[in-house]
Amino acid sequence: MDTRTLAQRYLAVREQTLALAAPLSAEDCCAQSMADASPVKWHLAHTTWFFETFILERWQPDFRPFHPAFRVLFNSYYNAVGDKHPRPQRGLLTRPPLTAVREYRNDVDRRILAVLDAAEGGGKRRDDAALSDLLTLGLHHEQQHQELILTDLKHLFSRNPLAPAYSKPPQISERAPELSWLECPGGVAEIGHRGDDFCFDNETPRHRVFIEPFQLASRLVTNREYLEFVDAGGYADPRFWLSEGWDWRVAENRHHPLYWHPGERWQEITLGGLSPLDLERPVVHVSYYEADAFARWAEARLPSEAEWELAATTQPVEEHFGADGVFHPRAASDSGMRQFFGDAWQWTQSSYAPYPGFRASAGAVGEYNGKFMVNQYVLRGSSCVTPPGHARVTYRNFFPASACWQFSGIRLARD
């Protein structure tokens, strides 16, 4: 990508982040509802820190930091960079104020554009490719945080008894088509990124796998189907649960998905506020434990990530980010294979581990993915809050089995 195009791309991504924060107050942007989530203000600052630390420190002549303390305050998990402010205490950072974080963003944006302008006018240099690659990584990193802004904000608003709304509420959908099963012959298949455009390092190298014949569900599991599991006592029956999952359910006193509210009529917290539970839309915000328990109850299982990728390769990468002002999964519209992308991340039964021949990137950015390859499960696809241009068939998202504040849903498989 030439530097002029890269500069335009940079500005577009950075402006999208600010647009997501625009409807929020300074108080909204400072609060932290749990250790796994971060305040919006921290996301605004950390994504800026990434460009200052990994781009400006290397490429800007006579570099000086915007504020020396920001190197620690807004470092996330890069141990090679230095100390970090404790993650559970990010919500205590009432200072710097939001106005100062916005000034920080403006200052770094100005300097990044100056670096790109110098690269454009200075002819080809040995490290131009490295600048482009690292800046592109930073933009995809910021898109990840755009998604986190919305999922973290939803968790924050769910803790507010006023049930505040960030966006328009979802409308009740028409009946979803009946679930059908796609026959997949299996055999030797190649999975992983081909190397034609950007990918994260954990999507490589492309390699061969052997897959037994299997069946894959035509769409995601709906709220209606999951409610049948709830009403049948699925949360009270240990037969369907992994031992660790049962212990988690008991400790959390969990009887239904995270954002469901029981009553005379079930309701669900959405980014549009408290809404009637739409039985035709996909169930979301379920943990791996819940997804696995439902699959056992339904006499099915979760797919492996290789099975999922094999089936998804022929499917279009759909995007519904903020469609019609709504940030919520949509109901399947017909009986074909649907909802691989743009609605909910889909749990797989695959542990998050390196592909054969995987090598982490050099330097501190090598900590981006590789060091998390333990005690996590892979999710595939993308969700309704995944930014446009960020999803692809080889994307490997990952979370611990207990995570459910993301838009995580269920696609079933059978042998």
C-alpha cells in the first residue's frame, strides 16, 4: 500500500473510533465495569499509544513522547516495552481527563501523518515496508479495540439500573428458517491465511489438515432454541456440562445467558437498551461452557475450527456493523447457509494453539498473539460489532471458556 493510501486509511480508522465515542459523556468513557473490560477513554488512549510507541519512537526524528507517564498508563500487555498500569485499575484513571486523551490522539495523528509524508517524498528506503506493515497492524489493532469499545460499553450499561441505550433498539424479527444440515465430505484440506493481504500472525502458516466427514448447521442457534434448553432445566442438569463448566455455573449462579432478564416475558439487554427477547435472533453472550452444554443437550457438538473454515470458505463475508443504527445480530433470512460473518462469533471446540510451523513476529509486537496460546478456545467468523473490512475466513479470535461479554454465539456440528 502506498503511503498516501495508507494515510487515508489511517485517518478513516481513527475517525471511526472517535465516532463510536461521540455519543458518550466523559463519565461514560471513564468507568470500568469489570477487570476484563476497559473504559472507553483507555481504548482511545491505548490505540494511540500503539502508534506512538511502535511507529513514532522508531521513525520520527528527534522523537519525544506526548507525556512520559503515558508509556506505562496505556501499555496493555507488552512486557518488552516496560511496566504497565494494572488492568483492573484502569477505571481509576480519572486523570488524564478525556480532553487530554483527545489532545493526545490529535498530536500523534499529526506526527504519524508527518512521518508518512516524509516517507512519500523521500524515495524508497529500506524500512519503508516495515513502516507500512507495522502501521497496517496498528490499524487492525485499533479496529479490534473499536469492537471492544462496544462490547465493554454494553457490559458497563448493563450494570446501570437506568438501562441506558447507546443505539437504536432491535426490532422483533420474522420467524427464522428451520435449521438444516450441510453435508461436508471432509478429507485433506488446507486452512490458514494464503498471504495475499493482511492477517495476524496466528493465522499462519497455511497448512494441511485431515477432516472426517461431518455435518454443519445452516445457521446459528436462536434465542428460541436456547430458551428450550433453559426451560428444559439445562442449567440444572450436570449431565450436559463439563466439570469445570458446572463449577463455573454454580459459582456464577448462572441460569440463563448473561444479558437475559426473566419475568412475565423474557427481556434482553442490548446496546439499544432493555428490549423484549427476540426469539428469532441468534443467542449471544454465551460462554464456551454454555455453548458446549447446549450442544450436548441438542445431541450435537461444536465444530472444530478446521471444519468451520472449510465450510465458510465458500461463504460471503457479510458485515452488519451498525446497520440501520442497530448493533445486534440479525435473524437468518432464508434457509441457505448463513450467519458465518457479521452476527456472532462462533465457539469452536478447538483449543487456541499455534499452527504447525508458527513463529511469533520479532520484537515487542511478537507478544500480540503468540503468548496467549494457552487455556483459551478459538472463535470464528465475526460479530455485529466487528468493524467493516476487519473480518476474513481465517481470522482466529480467542477467549477463555468463561468469557461471555463478547457477542459469542453457537453453530452446531454433528459427526
